[in-house]
Amino acid sequence: GISLLAGSNTSSTQYIEFGFNTGKFNGSSLSVFSRGEPGLAVVGGRGRFMMAKGTALFNPILINATNVIMEFNFTVVHY
């Protein structure tokens, strides 16, 4: 996926694209665009997640100068 962060504080705008390359969601992606924490808004996607909506909650596991590891839990409605 790809991640973009605009700003440097907790109310920064965030865009994250989660792509799937195996399993029944192969070729699909989820788009998250939101501001603030802890819930991020799922605003769409591609493939099986077209017109998806929902929320994504995250849990930072490791953040340092060179690495970021986060766990995401999604609740998504899609068609």
C-alpha cells in the first residue's frame, strides 16, 4: 500500500491505500482518508471494495526514526 501524511501533529490529514495481492480480494484495495485518531474513515476502494465505507482503528506497535509498524482493524460495508 501507500501512505501519505499531511502535517506533523495528531490532527494531520492521512491517506492510506491498502492493496491486496492474494486470496479472494486479489487486485482489490481499500482507501482510507481521514483526520485525527483513533478512528479513520474508509472512503472507498477498487475491485471487490468498490464503494466501500466504514472505519479503520489502528494500534501503533513500533514507531522510530526509520520504521513504522501498525496493526489495523477494519469494519467495512461493501457491495
